[in-house]
Amino acid sequence: MMKNLMDEKITSKKLFDDRRKFFKLGAATIVANSAVMELMAKEYIPVPSLHYKKATNKNSLELNTFEQITSYNNFYEFTTNKKGVKPLAQNMQTKGWTITIDGLVDHPLTISVDDLIKKYGLEERIYRFRCVEGWAMVVPWVGFELQKLIADASPKKEAKYVKFTAKYDPKIFPDQSRGILATIDYPYVEGLRMDEAMNPLTLLAVGLYGKSLENQNGAPIRLVVPWKYGFKSIKSIDRITFVKEQPLNTWQKENPDEYGFYANVNPHVDHPRWSQKKERVLGHFFKQRTHMFNGYEKEVASMYKNMDLKKNF
Ligand SMILES: Nc1nc2c(c(=O)[nH]1)N[C@H]1C(S)=C(S)[C@@H](COP(=O)(O)O)O[C@H]1N2
Ligand SMILES: [Mo]
């Protein structure tokens, strides 16, 4: 009886996609106890709503759950409380959102996210993600390569960097409405060197787990730069500007002794207040070692071969 009830719940609500894992628990544990409920909640996989090319996961990375990725967030425009972002972000409206591409380009443009998706198509990218604070996760993003958009914008020769500006709207973001009492200076700004922006790993993400981005993860469009600390992956982008000089990114501006422009994941360069040798994957008890360039050394190390990574942190 209980087993049937559970089966019913599982299939009808799509609470549990991977039934093999469930049965690994053994029949004896198939009762509605909290451990089973927790597993089911963790294994919740949303119904895909985007059309995209699936990733092969060639590195066999173990995905974090949808629940983990969407319930523990850094998004200061809402709050500095990581578990508080999700509830505060629920009312944010992103319908009709446009981004503007300007600065040193031949083809400046304002375009809706819907049109960007139509223009470039979508693919899944399963990437490690490492926050400078020491937590990490693996996310199945859905998006397109930033280099496609850059090629169409056709930057002028003088353009050496790409500056990203997040949305500024105190009506949406409670921390922006606090004026001079705000936690950081808004709008949130990030930047990449042109070769970093053109790297095939650099993604503009519009979804994860096959579904449009949740607001708390930076809807409707955010940057993902998997070999850099998470703060480079700016959320809810409003403007992409091609510039001559290295942009002053938000965290470098807030605290230049602790956060630089490059922010490449590097176990050999510690944060002034903590070691970067290890990281804790969300949902894991034990820490694991941090990888050089977050595991993307092969793809990105050549861009930094003549640079002192301790100085250019
Ligand atoms: N606009 C904006 N983008 C942002 C942030 C932010 O506060 N505001 N936080 C950054 C930091 S520190 C991290 S670790 C990641 C977190 O992304 P996630 O919540 O999707 O895991 O977003 C980055 N992008
Ligand atoms: Mo972060």
C-alpha cells in the first residue's frame, strides 16, 4: 500500500527521475520517512522547457541537484543571506528583458533575450563552479558562447576588454533601494579581457537543468566563466560594453586587497583571510582539493602563460 502510494507520487509529480537510485535504497527503506522524502526532494528535476543540445558530460562530473543550485545563492542586490535570496527574488519580472551591446563596436544593438536565443540557439554545458568563499558545485547550464555575440557586434581594434553591467532598478532589488546604506556600490560590474571573453568556455547562460534561469540564479541572462571565481559570473545583465581600458569590477572596487580583476581559481594563491587549497561541494561533508583554473587548465592556461598569477590575482 505504502509502496504504491510512493510510486504514484513519484511518477505523477515527476519528483524522481532516476528510479535506479531510488531502488538502491532497498525495499526495506521504502517508507515515507524523512530520509526518503529528502532524497526525493533532492532528486527533483524540473521538466525541461528550453530547446537545446544536450551535453555529453565527458568528464563525468557529478551534478548538484536543482534544489541545491537554486536555494543557496550570492546575489547581493537582494540580500547577503544566501538562503534568503530565493524567497526575495520570486517576484522579479524578466519578461521582455533586453540587453544593450555598445561601446567600441561597429554594430551596437539592443536586443531581447528571446531574440538572442532565437539567433544563437542553445546548448547545455556542465561546468564546475567555484565561489571565492570556498564552496563549489557542478551546474548543467543552458546558454550560448559569448564569442558568437562578440563576432556579430564586431568590436573595433581599440576594444581590449568587455565590461558587463547588471541591472540597476531599486524597484526590483531591495538592497539597491537602501541608497547609501546599500551593501555594495550598484550596479554590479564585471569585466573580461577580450581573449577571455572569446574563449569557447565563456557562456551567456539563460537556463539550467533545461529550464529558464530561476531569478535567484541571475535571470534572464548571466555570464558563466567556469575557470574564474564565481563573482566574475555576473547575473541579470543589462549591458555589454566594449572598452579600451580594464574595467574596475565591483569586488575589486569594494576591496582591492582581496579581490582582483582576473580572479582565476588558483589553489596556490590564498585569499588574504583564508586558504584556497580546498573547497566544499554543496551537499558534501568532506572538502575536496581545488583544481588549478577550476579544472580547465588545458583550455585556458595558455592565456596567462606570461603573467604572474600571484600579482594578477
Ligand atoms: N549581479 C550580481 N551578480 C553576481 C553576484 C551578485 O551579487 N550580483 N554574486 C556573484 C557571486 S559572489 C557568485 S558566487 C555567483 C553565485 O551564483 P549562483 O547564486 O547562481 O550560484 O554569482 C555572482 N554574480
Ligand atoms: Mo562568490
